[in-house]
Amino acid sequence: LKEQKLEYNTIVVFAADHGEMMGSHNRMHKGVPYEESIGIPFIIRWPGKIPVRRDNLLLSPPDIMPSLLGLMGLAQSVPSDVEGSDYSAIMLGKAGKRPTSALYLNCAVQHGGRRGLRTHRYTYAISRLKDGKNEVLLFDNKKDPYQLDNIADSSPEVIRRLTGELNQWLKKTKDPWKI
């Protein structure tokens, strides 16, 4: 980019697929709501425009396209049915409305699917099991960063609040999955 004199007018993005468990929690594959699997790297660089920093913005994959279009001055080109949000102002270091959670979903048909949220503090997920029951996971990522202690049974108020927020996500994304 320097050689082509494009360094200052090119947005560079580094992202990847979500991670594999690699034996953590006795699992090898992805598609589970543990931090090792749901964390997706996202690095964006635009010298002179995007301040160098680490940000805790809860960015979801559907937010990438509208945010990039916003950075390019093309926010009006985002189709109205796009589920993601434009966070370009935040990326530029300006004020903006930040999401309080990111949606997690797994549509695997073998068990009826899984939906959940990742907030700055909690990871919350509901799995539909073959027997028709739900498995609920809740981890306090500040007190338990390795997600070893499922606190769902001892945290009814947190579950109630996060279920309400998850229902808002399901409505926003027109997801037929109901809690």
C-alpha cells in the first residue's frame, strides 16, 4: 500500500472465522457458546482516520458490511433489510450508540438449535435438546473468565434480563426461534 501510495486511503480489515475449542472444555470443534469458539478477531486499520486503540465494541458479523459502507461515506447505500448496524462513527472514535450485547446462534438441526448473547460481562445460551427440554448456560466472564461455573440456576434475575434482551434480538432478526 505504501509503494502504491494507497496507505492513507485504504481501509484494511483482518477478520477470521470463529475458533475451534482445541480440547478446552473437553471439546474439539466450534459451534458452542464458549469464549474460545464465539470470539472472532476483527482488526481494522485506516491511518489518519481510525484512531489506534483496542475497543470493546460488541460487533457482530452482520455489522461489518454496513459499518464499512459507513466508513466509505456510503451509509445511504445499505439496504433497509440488512440486519446489521453501522458502527462507523464509533470506529472513527466518535460517540455513538453501542450495543449492549452480541447475538449468538447455532442452527444445528440435530438438537433444535441454540441461541444466546455475549455481553461485556455474561455469556448466555439456551440449547434445545432432543427430549424437548432446554439447557441453559450462563457464565459470568468477569468472575469466571474460563467459563467453568454455569451460574444459570443461581441467577434468575440475570437470566430474566438477558432473556428479554435475547427476545429483542430474535424479533429484530425475524428469527422464528422462540424462548
